[in-house]
Amino acid sequence: MRDIAAESEDIAVVGICGDKPERQKRFDEKNKLGYTLLSDTDHEVAEAYGVWREKKMYGKSYMGVVRSAFIVGTDGRVEHAFYKVSPKDTPKKLAAALSAE
């Protein structure tokens, strides 16, 4: 994600997760993300974007975030939504969507 943002001044990358800010800071320092991380501990943003969903693992159900990525236009509208993404493939998918515009 960092590399995609570096390719254009018109792109801002923001990561949002349910971790507390202190944990996010350690993660950012360890991985040298270089973009803003926002904390969503109450899942308000995740719910608004429809990614706070029931998940299942080993036969047990629980609520959690479905890893997703969104391209949001300058007008605030979601232009592209990618659900159940992997960290490996997400930058490629986002770059392709951005270059198609």
C-alpha cells in the first residue's frame, strides 16, 4: 500500500482496524507502513462499511472484521470495494483499479 501511494500525489492511504492506537503504533514501527492508521475499537467504521460480520473458525461463530479495501473518491463515495482480500494481492488489485480510471 505504501508503494502505491508513493507513485502518485493524488492518493492517500489510510488503514483502519480494531486495535488500540498503542498496538497500531508498534505495528507501524515494525513494518514501516508510512501511512495513517486509525483505530476503530467500537467497530463503528467497520459496521458502516459492512465489514463487521459473523465469521466461523473451527466450528465456532464470532464477530470480526472481513479484511477489505476501498477506493474512496474525493467526493467521499466508494468507487471500488474489495472484500476478503489478502495483503499480498490487495496492492495489485488497487493499482489495477486506479490505473483503469
